[in-house]
Amino acid sequence: MRNQMDWLLNSGWESASTTPIELRRVRTLTASAYLLLLLGVPYLLRAFQWQIEVRMVAIPCAMLLMMASILLLRFTKKLYPASHLAPLALYVAGAGAIYTGGGIGSIATGWWLVVPLLAGLLVSLRTGLMWGILILLSLALVHFLQQQGMPFLDLTPPDSRPSQVLVQCFGVTAAILILMSSYLSQLEQSEKTLARQNHDLKLHIQRAEQAEEDAQRAVLAKTRFLANMSHELRTPLNSVLGFSQRLNKHVSGRLQKREIDALNHILINGQRMMRLLDDLLDLSRIEAGSMTLSKSPLELQQALDRAWREVEPEALRAGSNVKLVFGNSVQVIADGQRIVQVLISILAHSIKYSVKKTINVELGNLQQGGLIQVCYYAELLSPPEQLRLFDRYDHLHSKCAREAGSSGLALPLAWELVLLHGGKLTLHQDPTGLTCFNLFLPTV
């Protein structure tokens, strides 16, 4: 029974896809329209009983307008025009009652007084005020016509006038009660719906907060694990590298070529593992917020020179032609060791993936800081692939990096280090394949 009532009052509007305010107005309009239609039946029967032609026309017109508002609401889903048809119907019925009931001095005037209330409850305060102004103008017009001698006769049979007055009082009061009960009942229903939605929203927020806390704990646990693992692995690895270097230095002359190659293989892979542990440890410190920077005045040209000396042997092996172009000297406040580390990562990546073996490095002075550009030609990357270059968990060239002997974490770590300095590291690539790393560092 309740579902059928909801279907009738909703007039085809889906509760899930309709806002509570709109649904309240729809249900208020529908309930008021149906009840006012039922209320108009006895007045229509009396109009035909007494053969009062004006009422025989006005009341059916009002009922048709009321039914039109219901149909418009159900089949076109247009709330605003449907909400205006209902007050118009009551206005037409009231006009007929006033014209055939003795003018504005009769109880029939009460029907017009209900119109602004209906419009305000169904649409808005502004709409109610507009209809109120129309009612005041209509009352003034009727009063003017009465003063000019136009007759507004009470066409109700004399012996039925007392009962008609009682019926009119009952009708106006019933109309007000219908509007009030319809509006307040739907308002209460809307409040219950909002309360239920707020409760569900609070539960979702609590679950989201709990999930966020669990995720943060998991990240911290992972960070601690990586940090501890890095420390635990560094101790035996240092021993392996130390003894391997001593062997290579003191007894390599007494070893066969195969043994020397194996010893060099140990050293190369041990150094690769050490770089991986260093990168993991740095990323763990950044995630935990424990990374400290030793900032001091730094000349970016000197930092570039230091980075270039580190990667120059690699550039020679790859056959790359690196051109350094320095403008005015740029000084920033930064951790020199970390900035050199960032520059080494960018230069090493450029040397590794340059297809034309020509790399241009340019230092520029901006108003807010220094800009270092490293440009070369590379294979075209899509925007998502460009972002993956700085993703520590899904690094674009992670497999290639492992084959080339690096950790694959160099660029993600460089991106994090630049952020810690308040700078920005971006990648831009045009359709020709010209790829540029842009490293910006603020002066302060």
C-alpha cells in the first residue's frame, strides 16, 4: 500500500535521481491537486443543481487545470509550469465564486486568499509574493467595479445560502489544512531522507578515514621495512665490496682471466646493489619525512660541472656529444650534494635514451630562480608515459634501467629531491621527438 501511495505522489519522478527539495515539491503538488479535485466535486454538483452557469463553467475549468498540472508533472517532468497551474486553477474557481457569491464582501473571497499560500509552498517565496500581488490587484479591481455599480449578485438560492456559507467556510478551511498537511508531511519526509543520507555519509566518511589511517600505517610500516632492510643489507654488502676491491688490488696479477672477470662482475653488481640500496633508503626517508637537507649557497654552474665530470665517461662510451651552454652565474640556496645527484640522474638518462647522440645542456637565470634545460631527441612518449618516468612504483624504463645497471629509481628520487627544495622538475616533448628536462630551483 505504501509503495502504491509513493508511486502516486511521486508522479513518475525517481526518488534516487531527484533532490529531496524537488521531490518534496512534487509530492506536495500532487497531494494538494488530488485533494483539491475531490474538494471541488460537491461545489460542482451544487452548481449544476442550482443551474448557476458561471460556476458550471468556472469549477470544471479549475478542475481541468488541476488535472493538467498532474499530467504535466508526470509526463513532461516540468515542475515549474505544473506548480503554476495549480494556483491558477484555484484562482479561476475563486473568481467564479466571487462573481456569483456577492463580491469581495462574501466568504467566497477566502478562495483567493489561499492562492498565494499554495504558490509559495509549491514554488518559492518569490512566487507566492507574485501571486499575492495579483490577488491584491484582483481584489482592488472587483472593489472598483462594485463602486462603479457593476452587480456581483449572490446567485445561490436564498434558502440554501446559510448552508452554502457553511460549505464555503468548510471548503476554505479544508483547503488550508490540505496545503498545510501536504507540505508539512512532505517536509518531514524530506528531513527523514536527509537524516538517513547524512547518517550514511557519516558512515562512509568514517570508513574512508579508517581506510586512510590503515593505508598510512601500511606506508609507514613499508617505509620502516625498506629502511631497515637497506641498513641490514648494506653491512654485508660493504664487506663483499671491500674484500673484492682488496682482491682486485693485491692479487689480481696472480689470477687467471676468467677469475678476474668474475671478480669484476662481483664489483660491478655490488656497486649496482649499493646504488639501489642508497636510492631505496633516500626514498624511504622522504616518505617518512626524515630526509634532511644541508642547504647553503650553491652556484648552479659548478653543480653542472661536477655532474658532468661524473657522467663524462658514460657519455664517451655511448658516443654522445654533450654541449654545455652557460649564461649568467645563478646562485641558489640548496643542498649541493643532492642537486648534483639530481643532475647526474637527468644527464645519465639523457645519454642512455638519446637517439641522435646530441644533448644540449643550458643554464638560464630567471627572476625567481635558475632554470637548467637538458634537451635531446628520443622516442615519442604519450603523456601518461611521460608521467611514469617519475613514478617510483611503475617507472617507464625500469626494465631497461636494470639491464643498463641502474636502479630505475633515479628519476623518481630526483623528482622528490627537487620538490624538497621547493623547485620543479618537468618533462616536455614535441611531435618531432625533441625532449627537454626542465629543472627549476628558486633562489631562496
